Amino acid sequence: MKSISNFSKILTAAVASMISSSAIAGGLVTNTNQNASFLRQLSQEAIIDIEGMYANPAGTAFLAPGSHVAFNIQNAKQQRDITTTYALMAYNTKYGNPTRKYDGNALAPVIPSVHFSYNWEKWSVNSSFALTGGGGKCEFDNGLGTFESLYSASIYNGIMSNLVTSFTNAGMGIDAAKAAAQSAFQSYSLNAYMKGRSYYFGWTIGGTYKVLDNLAVFAGGRLVYATNNYNGWVEDVHGYYVNPMTSATVDVDLNDNALSLNADQNGFGFTPMLGIDWKLNEHWNFAAKYEFKTRLRLENKSEMNNYTATLSTSNATLAQFRDGRKIKSDIPATLFAGAQYSPIASLRFNVGYHWYDDKNASQYGDKQKNIDDNTYEITAGAEYDINKWVTASCGWQITRYGLSDAYMNDLSFVTNSQSYGLGARVHLSEKWSIDLGFMQTIYESRDVTVKNFIGSGLDKTDHYKRTNRVLGIGLNFDF
């Protein structure tokens, strides 16, 4: 029996599904939840607070003279479910069903952030450290539908082709050979595993200046360190058919073509930033921030088995994981704008808008060309000082992505969503306070169908579903 062909196509698609940057909240690779205050009130674009330093850094100019510090810890958990339907997957000896669900658990147990501002006269100096992209790790104990469907197709097509050749060589006509091969093919088996991890750490430093008593500007930058890991394999691969001459089951060992890859990616980038805050009067405040595109190149430190390493010399997708190679992974430019209205001193309403220039952020293989429209978000929130001790708050955010079906894949998929946040700030004294926040994101489901999957004549459909929740606590103090 000749060896199974087309495994380079399998590895191309399978490894492509491993590329992910899982944002907790925000754009494709941008995290907007930099503190617990965001979780409890999702519209931060025009607030004046030390916790508003990410969304409205220019607003820190209006803080009281002296130092302002905030420490935050968040805990985020995501559930990613992919249900794949492909007819040939029914031949799996363990499941025997063309439809299979793959559960992925993404967890970021501790997400820290620190914000600092020192104010004097018309000036202030700001600095912060936070997780500005990525957000944790995601693990699929049974692999992914991409692996399963591609291997099932290759095993089936390879064994069927070899059987038809054998039967025709034995004197059968082509139609009879095809029918005999169909009866002879039995099943396949394999074991698969997939895990991805992505963290983008950001250190921001900048300064603000009051151009007027009610108008402040900000300039600064963020140093970004990105670290990713993708670890996956498909092993113990076998195909089975019945020898029509002996009625014995033949086990075709395909482990020479097993997939194995463990890739670390690391790189640095720099993000220039500008901001403005206009405090019109005691009732209205307007603000905006622009972050320029971050040019980011990730360098690989990779381990591959011999078969994968050999393919990586000619396969464009696998080549991006070759040891020592640098790949494009830009962070898109972003624009934040918002307004705050305070009809009375104890009540504040907020609205905001985010825009992410995804289409002009270069990715490996020009994947950004599969983006139809840039991501945008609309936010709203409210805060009410119940008394001098407690401030209650809530917020809402809608996120809309412009991703084509070609952009979507098993591990890095994201769909349109709505997020809801609530919580409180407890004022321990005039200088100390605690933020408590909770955010729940509800994602839309999405079906993506590939017609005539890898030329098999059969369609493959993936149903994507995702849930997300984040808890956070923050400590703020002035001195």
C-alpha cells in the first residue's frame, strides 16, 4: 500500500488555525480592559480619574496636585466552542459521527496593571504597566475540527485511491473498483491536542500639559513586548480497510506523517500616542486619544519533528514557524473619543467610540486582506455617588468586527458581541478607594461553510460560539 498523500495541505491548514491573539475586550489584538474601573463602567473615554489613564490620558491633567496610583488585578475566563460537521468524520472509530464539538477553555488567572500620575502646576507625568494585548491561554484537549476534518479527508482519499488502483490492476473495471474500495474502507483513528498562549505586555510613559485652564494635551508612547506559544500535535494516525481476499482488517500506519510543532514567538514594538481633553464646564467633558500603528515583528524559537521541519522549507504556512524567522504581527492604530455629562455633581453619564485600523495592520501572509471592514465599538455608562462612601456604576459596549469567512479559524475566531459591566467604588477615605467590577460578554454565534472542502466534493461547516467573563479589583490612592 502506497503512503497517504496531501499531508502538506493538512499541515498548511492545521497550523494556520494555531495563530491566535485572544483579546479579552476590545479589538482583534487590543485589550481595552486595563483596570477594574473599566469592568464596572465600560465607557472610560472622557472620565477624569487615575483609572482613566488608558482611555483618556489627557484627562489626568485635571487631577489634584500630587501623586496618584492605582493597582489592579483581573481574572478572565473564556469558553470557546467549535462544532464541526464534515461527512468523512463519521469514520472516526471513537466517535462515529460527522458532527463533533470541540471545547476550548481560555484562562487568564491574574491580569495585573499599575497606573501612576504625578501632577504639579500645568504639568503631569504618567506611567502605566498593563496587559495591552493577548490575554491568556486556550487549550483544546481533543485538538480542533481543522485537524480532524483534514486528516479524515486525506486518510479516506489516500486509502480509497490506493484500493482503486489495486482493484483495477487486478482486472476490475473502474466503476467496480470504486464500489469495491468503498465497501472495503472501514475507519480511521488519531489523537490530537492543541494549546495556544498569547500575552502582549505594555509599558506606557507620557506627559500632559494644560494649554488652557480647561484644555489639556497628552503625548507619550508604549513599549510592547509580545510573547506567544503554539503547541500542537496529531499522532497515532491509522487508517483501516478490509482485505477482500482474506476478510482481514488491514491497519495502515500513518505516523510518518504525524504533526508536531512547539513554537515560541517573541518581539518588541513601540506605539506613539496623542491625546486631548476639553473640560468645557462643570457639566461637560470631551476627550480623544489616538494610538499610531505598532510595527511588531515576532521571532520564532521552534521545535518541529523531522517531517514538519522538512515541509517548512517549502510550505509557506509552516515556514512562518521556522526557527529564527521573524514574522509580521502589527498592532493596528486606534482612535478613542468620548464625552461625559454630569447634570448634578453626584451623577455622571458617559458615551464613547473606538475605531481600530485593522485593514492597515500587516500580518503574516497579508491576512489583513481578508478583513472586510475595520472594527468599531460604541460604549455607554453611568456612575452615581450614593453617598460619600459608595459610587455605583454600570456600563455597556457593543463590538462589531468586519471579518470575512476566510479570516475565521478554529483557535483565533471572534464574533460580534455585547458586553455588560457593573460594580462599585468604595471610598475608604479622601485618599483611598477600592474598585470592584464584573463584566460579561455575550458573543453572537456564527456559521462558516467551506464548499467542496479540499476538493472532496463535501462541504465542511464550523459553528463558532464563545462566552467570556472578567472579575476585577483595584486599589487607588493619592499622596
